[in-house]
Amino acid sequence: MTVNMGPQHPSTHGVLRLVLELDGEVIQSATPTIGYLHTGIEKTAEQKKWQQVIPLVERMDYLGAQSNSLAYALSVEKLLGLEMPQRVKDIRVLIAELQRLASHLIWLGTHSMEIGAVSMLFYAIRERELLLNINELLAGFRFFPSYIRIGGLREDLPRGFHEAVNAFLDRFPKKLDEYEGLLTKNDIFLRRTEGVGVVSREDALAWGLLGPIARAAGSDYDVRKYFPYSGYETYDFDVPTATEGDVFARYRVRMQEMRESVKISRQAIRRIAPSGVWACDDSRVVPPPKDKVYTEMEALIQHFLIYSQGFTVPAGDAYVPVEGPRGEHGTYIVSDGTNRPWRVKMRAPSFMAIQVLPKLIQGGLIADVVAVIGSTDVVMGDCDR
């Protein structure tokens, strides 16, 4: 029998369609069909000024929004030859790690719910709300803050930011212990995940499956270690790995990743002064302070030019990867020397994960399809773009 799973199926984590050929409950073949969430963001970026692309890229992988904007900002800054102050780097690291936690919490809640642990979604959403509160404190927006900008950050940290972050970091490790107490030795959870959706280290790398999927299969590749950016080389953290390459191994790796993100976040928040520099001092891309705009004609003109005409980026191309929640999330940009990108292209980890789905689920049951999709943590906005 041939059946459609999706694109309206809640367990496909978005509008993904799988055409399944079944022999009873057993999957004989699977054909993914994508494109239902195609937004044309990469093409739309060519019509926008460089700074205006930030809100667009945040809506690609909408669960890793600030990792997207960080990768894009780093790529443009590479072409511009900008070096960020250390405080800006530390704030960006903290934001990226909190974004990773928020993304992994959605993965944990939805993945567990689909396997049968319904209450996990409520617990995970509860903690994620606290992270969204921090986003709202930062920028007034909860889901897509657009706080990271080319040349630095949108503005300085608000009052109460350190207290809110520290309160979350003090609370969260105990909640992780609760989650693992519910799931890690749960007999039903183990039966649904152990030995399911197995991928070897060689196959993972051949398919371009980096991030938690590859690390659960034995690879230790992490962009933060191999190609450090924003000062990650100065932070003390480990890269969790496993060898089984199944759904349960991917669960264990992501749970440990959350603990490592807490460790990095603690180091970052200790380094960041409550107030100080929040952007580089390059007047080409960073608007002058508001007090100067109101009192100096030159500053007013510069402010007007940046917001009306944008800024030009030297002709050339650049690719900068970051370690997003789903693996290496890279941004490739091409500039023709004008105030708009000639090309913006993302390396989307979800796209690679969807390519390998048929290999992971063939020979399994329909129930295993749900477990495998949840364990790969695909985001269809990231795949379709």
C-alpha cells in the first residue's frame, strides 16, 4: 500500500510529506517531498540592504533564529574586515547558547510527546518560556529578536539582564535532571528509541549530517572546536558524543549538549559587564549615538545615510559556519560592491537530515518513522527556505 504521511501530519515537524510504500506496517520505501514552506528568503535577501537581511535569515531555521543571524553577520563582517570588541563577542556567545537551549527544549518536548511522553512537552515549554522572556527583555521580541546586527548588537544590554540569565542558569540543571529521570531509563522510551534509525559515522559524514546526528554516531566534529568564532576557543566545554548512532544516542547527545551550553553560558555571563561597548567603532555600518545625532550635523547626516542608503560591502564572497542547534549552519554571501547582497545562500542542516530519512526508516515500522523524524530535529523552514 502507498500512503502519504504529511504534509499535514503533526509528527513531521512542519509541512514535510513522505510518500511511504508499506507492507503491512513495515516501510518498504520512502520518498520525501519538500517545498511546502518555501518562502524564497534567499532570493528576497537580494532585494534588501545588508542590514535588512537579518530579520529574513532569522525566519529560516525559526527555532535557531539567533544562530542564523550570527552566521550571517559574521559573513558580512568578514568581507568588511570588521573585528568585534571582546564584550560583543561574549554577548553573542551567550545569546547563541541560550538559543541552542531554547531549540533543544522544543526538540525534547515534541520528540518525547510523539513517542508517548505527553507531559514532557509542557515541562520543556515551561523552561523555554523563560528564555523567550530574556529575548523580550533584550529586544522586545520573543521569537525573532534581531538583536545581533552587522557591526555588533542593536543596543546595550537592558537592566536586569544579568539577573534574568543567572536565575535561569541556576534553575535549569535541576530541570534537566527531572527530564532525564522521566525518560532515560523509561522502558517504553527505550523500546521506542534503542536500535531505531541507526546511522554509522561514515554514512553520517557522507550525507553531510553534522551536529548532534553525527556526534551520536561517533564523530566529534563541532564548528566551535574545529573553526572557533566569536572567541569560543577561550571557553571551557566538551563535545558530547556517542557511538550507537540510533534515536536514543541522539537523545543522549542533545541532553548533554544542553548541560554544556549551560556551562558556556555561565562563563559568558561572568565575563560580560552590565554596561559597556556593544558595537564596533566603524562609522560605515554603526549609526552614531543618539545624543550626537541630536547635537551634531555630521552625526545626523551619517545616521540618515545608514538608514536610508545602507552601506556598501567590498566585492567578494565569504562563507562562515557556526554550530547551530542542528549542526553546521553556514552562510555564504557574494557581494558585487553595492549596498545589497548579490547572493545569500545558507547551508541548512535540516535539508541534509531530510535527504537521509529514507535510509533511516526503510525496514522499520510507521511508529519508527515518527521517532526518527523527531530525533533528526528537522525544521522545515530551514530546509525549504
